[in-house]
Amino acid sequence: MDTNESISQVEINKGIIQRYFEAYNNKNETIFDEIISPDYIDHGQSAYMSAPGLGVGGAKNDLRNSLDKLDDVSYVIEELIASSNYPDLVGAYWKGTCTPKVTYAHTQQTRKKFNYRGISIYRIQNGKMIETWHVVDGWPTKL
């Protein structure tokens, strides 16, 4: 792959990640049909769902789970990082806001909007997301 081809691939892959965030912001799970591989693995889901998300169905389930528990879900990509040396990888530094739909009496949680940030790494193959890893700061321990 020459430099122009890899730069072009980097921009295409960044666009795929922008579409991923668009799916959440617009609550549009059909976007996942375009951008996620049937072999997709979301390693970040292991931390809160006890198992990685798998395939397009796993991604849709993650979005539905978020929308069932949260109002006002919104994400802003602060930076997308990719290199022609590794065109299949895109890093994203992002921030999110949301409001829990329910409160729990045994916690001090309210319906107050909260802010959180994260860094995600996405691996893209043949124009589709194939793997994701996340590190999130500020996410409440219980929703």
C-alpha cells in the first residue's frame, strides 16, 4: 500500500468511527449494519456486561441497553488519531454526557446529568469495525 492509499484508508476508517458515534447520538442502530463486522468483538463490554459484545447484534444490544437505562445520551469526539503506519487502527478521545433514568434508594444517585470521558481503540478490517477496546473515566459504578 503506498502512502496516498494508506492516508486515504486512514480517513475512510476515521469516517467509520464518526458513524459509530453518530449511531449513539442519533439513537440509530441501523448504522451498525453498515459499519460493524459480523465477527465484531467489543472487549469493553466485558467490564459491565460480564462478556464481550459480539457482532452487529451485540452492538445493537449495547445501544439498546444504554437507551433503556439512560436519557440524554450524547457523545463528542474530541480527537481521532490514526496513522498510515497502522491504517487498520483508529483511536478516539471522546466525552459523553447522560442522565440515568432510574435512581436507587441505597445509592445517593439522582437523575442528575453526569459527564464522563473515554479513550477507545477501534480495529477496522474490510471497511467494518472488527474489534474495540475502551477505557472510561467518570462512569458511575451502578446504574
